[in-house]
Amino acid sequence: MMKKSKLSTSSEFIDLDVEEHVEPGTEKILESSLVSEGPGRIANSPVPSIFRDDRGEIHRMRVGGKRVNILCSKRDVMRSGYLVLSKTVHFVVSGKVEVWNLTEKGTEKMVYGADSVFYVNPYVPHILHFLEDTILLEFWDGPFQCWYYHPYRRLVQLQNELVTKDSTGHIGVFQRLVPADLGAAETNSYGGLLMGLVGLVAGIGIGAIVATRHK
């Protein structure tokens, strides 16, 4: 049974001592000099496709009109360093991920394990730090657009330079985009599985809202 839960019993806050005050969770954060437009390749990548590099894989697809990614990430790597336009829903299929969210108090770190669901709200800079080899499903509840939050993005790049095989210190030397080669039957089967996962995750969110309203 899937559960919406976190493994850590309390939040941990880290103050990165950035040069200026930013307002996470609001559109005003885009006015900060620490924020700039993110890579357009994420939104414009072929769908379906598989992106591979030393960090793992990103399987990009569209199910029922909704853009869905499956991230296969190796232990110790980091992803993101972004903030996004729409709320993001994540489901941990296997493994363990530490999620960093920027708050007005500093960086909040929470750990999620297999069968957990977590959300990243719009305009909140975040990092995904994979504590184990992890498979993670993600989708957005609206249009996709992202921006770099440079203090986080620098941490992501530095961490990945330390743990990947690329001796030059540059992520992307062995990157390649591989178009998915699926037959019609396999595509339908794969899509059905993903639709089931998306439906279950959405059901958990709706259930949480209904339970909250009846308290």
C-alpha cells in the first residue's frame, strides 16, 4: 500500500547564508539576482525519450495528455537546483531521497523512502539528493517552466562532479538522448502502468484533502 509519509521525524534547517533575501514560494523570487531562466531543453525534449548520463536515466513520456518523468538516479547524486511554475508530485518507487526545500528560515531537509509521496510547491527552490539507488516518478499539475536557483544549482554541480565517473569534472560529457523504441503493444502496456500510478498518487492527494476538511 502506498503511503504519504516521510522517514525523518523532524525537519532539519540549514542556512546557506545567501547574499540577499529571497521570497520562496512566491512569484517575487523571480526578481532575485540569484534566479535565472532554466534550461529550455527540459520542456522541449522529445517525448517519449530516454536521457542517460553518469547520474542515471530520465524516462520522459506523456500519459493521458500529462507529462510524466521516471528518474532512475544513482546513490549520492543530486538533481534539480531549480524552482518550477507548477506544483510537482513525486512518488518514490524504490530507494531513498533527501529533499531540500528553501524556506524563509533556510533549507529544510526531509527524507522519503519507497512508496512515499511528496510535493514541491511552485516557486520553491529545491534539490533532490539520492541516498540510495532510486526510482522516482514525477509529474506536474500545470504547465512546466523552471528557473535556476544558483546557490542550489552550484551545490548540485559540485556534488555530481565528486561522485560521477567523469574525470574532467563536467557533467554531460557522456550524455546522449535515446528515442524510445517501443512497439504499440508495449507502449500501451507501459502507458497503462503509468496511468495506474498517476491515478493512485492523485487519489492519495484527494484523500488527504477530504480528510483535512472533515477534521
